[in-house]
Amino acid sequence: MDPLASGFWARLKGNRPAYTLTILVTLTVGILIGTIISKGVKGQEKKGADATPLSIPSPRELSSQFSQISKQLEPSVVNINTESTIKNPHRRRGGGNPDQPDDQNPFDDFFDKFFGGQQGQGPIREHSLGSGVIVDAKGYIVTNRHVVEKADRIRVKLMDDPPGVLHDAKVIGSDQETDLAVIKIESEKALPVAKLGNSDSMEVGDWVLAVGSPFGLSETVTAGIVSAKGRNIVPNRQFQSFIQTDAAINPGNSGGPLVNMAGEVIGINTAILTDTNAYAGVGFAMPSNTVVNVYNQLIAPEHRVARGSIGIMFNAQENPAISRVYGAGSGGVTVSDVTAGSPAERAGIKVGDTIVSVDGKPVKNGDELVSDIASRKPGTKVSLGFVRNGKKQEASVTVADRAKLFAARLGDEEENGEEQTPKESKLGLTVRAVTSEMADRLDIPAGKGVIVQDIKASSFADDVGLTRGDVILEINKQPMNSEDDFTHISSSLKSGQDVVFLVRQRGAGRQDGTIFLAGTLP
């Protein structure tokens, strides 16, 4: 320590009052400095020490109608998974190598000549999702036709099913005109059923819920209102008159129900209007009254919808000028075309006639006329009241089956081309007879064997190794010399029976000659 400082503290201690005063002054200064520093620190803290802590309020029952309807309907709404085979119409080229433009198989060009150039990448398996609603406790489900159309396999997931559990479904019937279908699953217990309502009771502005599986998200509920009724969005589809809604409908919602505030299904969600393939505020549902009519016919023994027709055409929107020129006054439907050989032609109806009544009931427009006639069974008679050159007349007309009458225009699958398409056998393949030109190229006797035209993916034929272009010479020692031989033998095979094919295979890399392909039919 410095001697001067040491002497100072010795003299200070000797003067007790001065020493005490010095200590007090030092403490006072220290307290003042500490207070100032403390205030500075507090000034940087966030205010709110007097804030009241938040608390979670007790549950309150607000508007529970939506939630009640959701709980009621969700068990009856199902998720539908489908698998289908898409044939690739384009042959695969040689890996982008300009020196190798085609697959190295000289038989391809010859084979494509006969079977449409479908050789190459082979079939593509496509998976898709949709929705449906259970309407019968025995497992009957209503959905859209486009959800299950051309599907090789249809599987249904119920709300209470454990993960991974799916039920195989079969198509009971479908209707192209309304895009509706009925499928069925087997269940040991009674299934929850949705209640159908009367779609005619709905008004624009009424609240509705859409239930389904958009993008595979099952048990999704969206809310909206009825935006419009009687929307016709597809040209030349007289029976596709929809309920329009702004409840969110997206891919995967197809086939799910549109529900009113009574928990009743008043429509089947079918389509959306969008530029992006996603919800844009405009969705469409097939009215439940149409659904009921179609469903009742699809579950009947014939499993098809029969609609009446008299064979006339008219403008979708009647122009008042037409009525004035043809002298019918207000209302009625002026005929613009009469189908040759139709009931209308046989009854004497002509272009320019204005139909004003059916069995005495006035007809206001084309929709009313189509609805009335379509509901009649083919073969029944109706009395048409019509105006010709200002004079009212009547004619008796026998209603025909619309599908048959307009088969060419409708593109009815049941009426066109069925005999030209080879039928698939229980083995999962279709065949053609070997022509003389084929026999020359294959180096086999003419009239011997049948050539495989197509193979269904995951079928018995696919499992044993048959491929498109193989020539089947024998099945279980029985020679295959024609399509009839193949049909006769394949139809006699039963589940559990061994099946042995003697086959001449084709294609690059395969040994020239015949081999056996065999398996046990499941």
C-alpha cells in the first residue's frame, strides 16, 4: 500500500467522528448509484406486469346443426378406390437413340398391323378415388358412373373400418344419361343408411352440406347454399339437370351426398366447373328425385334404365318468335325434327307441329315434355295434343325405348359394336383365329392355333406367363383351331382345375419353338 494513503487512513481512524461520517457518505453514494442503475434496467423491461392471465372458457353449445348432421351422415358415406388398366396406344421407341428408332423386335410391325399398334410399354395400372353413399343396409351404394366405369377392381372403405381394410364391390348397374351407378358390398352386419329427401323441396339459398373424400381425405364436410336449380351443363344431355351449389366440391367428392338441414340426401355430387381441376365455387349435384328413379330401375332384374321416347327433336330454348310463326300461342314445344320410323312419324307428327299437351295435361316447355314421356314405359300409349297451322289436333302415339330409338346418337354401348369385340374369357385373355398370312409369318400350319390379342392385368393368363402375340396350340391336350374351340374349352374349365397351354411364343430374345405354360385356375 502507498505510505501516503496508509498515513491518511491512520489519521482518519484516529478522528472517530470524521471516520464515521466518511463511512456514511460512502454508503449513501453507493445506494444512490444502485438506485439509478436499477431504475435504468427496469425502464428496459416490457410493461404488462399488471396483465390478467388468460383462461379457457367452459364449452358452450353454439349452432350445432351442422355438426349433428355430419355425425348422422358420415357413417353412411364411403370412400371408393378403383383400379383400371389403361392401354398405351403408342409403341415405345428405342430409348431416344436415333440409330435405333424401334424396339428390336421385327415381329412388332406385323403384329401391330392386325391389332392396332398397342404393343410397347404394355398396360398401365391406374388408381382413382371417389365417394358413395349407402342407401340400403344390405350394402347397396349409390355413386357416379364415372367413378366406377371401366374399373377392373372396386374396393370400398367404411368409416369404422380399421386402416387397410377394404371391401370388394361389384357393379349392379349404371346409367350413362345421368352418370349414376349402383354398387354392392357384402357385409355380415347391417350397414348405416342415409335417408333420401325430396329434391323438389329445395330452394335457391337453402343451406346444404357436401360430404365425401376430396383428394382422398375421407369424412370431409363442406357447407354452402343451393346456388341454382335445373342447371343443364352438358350439351345434348336432356336428363342431366343439376342442383348448383357453392359448397366446396373437389376431385374425390364425386358420388358423395349433398345434404339438406334435415339430414336428408337431396343430391349426388357429380361435377365442378373450374379451369384448374379444383374447387372454384361452382359445383353440381344430381337431384335425389332423379337418383331414386334411376336406382329403382338399376336394382331391378334388367339392371338398366328404360326411358320412353316418341322420336322427336326440338330447340332446347323455345323462342317466342317460333310460337308466333307456327300459331301455337304461349307454351308448347315446336317439333324441329322427326326421327325416321319413330312412333311420332307413324302417328303423323310433322316438323312444325307444336305439342301442347300429353294425355290432356298442358306442356309448357321441352323439359316437361321429356320428363313426362321418359317416365312412360316403352309400349304404353299416350295422347298428344298439338297445333298445326293454327288448328288443334290429337294423335295417339306408342312410346318406344329411347336407348334403342336413339342408339346411334347416344353412342349406347350395349347397342353398338358388341359382336365386333372379342369377349374376354374367364382365363383373362381374348384371342383371334390365325389367318393364313399370320401362319406364313409364324411358320405354323394354316388354321392351327389361336393368337392372343389381349391379356387382362393380374389375370390367370397373365400369371402363367401368356403375352400378347403368343399362339395357343392346345389347352389340356385339346387342339385350338378356331375361336369357337377356345370358347368351348375355356368355358368348360372350373375353379381348382389344372390348365396347361401348349404355346408358340413370339418376340425377340425368345427361343424358337413351343413351350408349356400351366397353372391351377383360382
